[in-house]
Amino acid sequence: MEKYEIREIADEAEMIVQDHCARLMKTIGEFGYSGDQKIAFVQVALSQLLGGSLDLWLETHGGDAETLGRFVSARVDAKKHRDEDAKKRDLH
């Protein structure tokens, strides 16, 4: 596969995920929960989504839990760095 084809696939996958997340958040909002109930509902729904995503990842990667662990750790680290950078920008 050529590099441009990989980039095209990655761009399309990112677009699909962003669209799905936007529709999911809209749907969650339509349930009518507010305050603490809304927070709890969103947390439970996102936990279910994460669990399903992890299961699907494992199924499509031959059950490679070690690589999944490294991938999840890298995502957590990246989020921490983004948050730290945002905090530094806000302080200046």
C-alpha cells in the first residue's frame, strides 16, 4: 500500500469516528438527563462505548492485549501532555 493510500484511509477513519462521536453526544443529550444524572449517564454510556471498542480492537488484532495496553497508555500520556500544554497556555 502506498503512503498516500494509508493517509487517505486514516483521514476517512478519523472523519467517521468524529461524526460518530458527535452523533453519539447529540443522542445522549436527547435523553433529557440533567445535572448529576446527565454526568452519570454520559460516563456509563462512554464506558460501554470504550468496552465495545476495546473488544473490537482485540478481535481485529488477534487478541494482542500487550499491544493494546501500550496503545492505551500512549493515548493516556498524549492526553496528559495536551492538558499540560493547555494549562501552560492558560497561565500565560
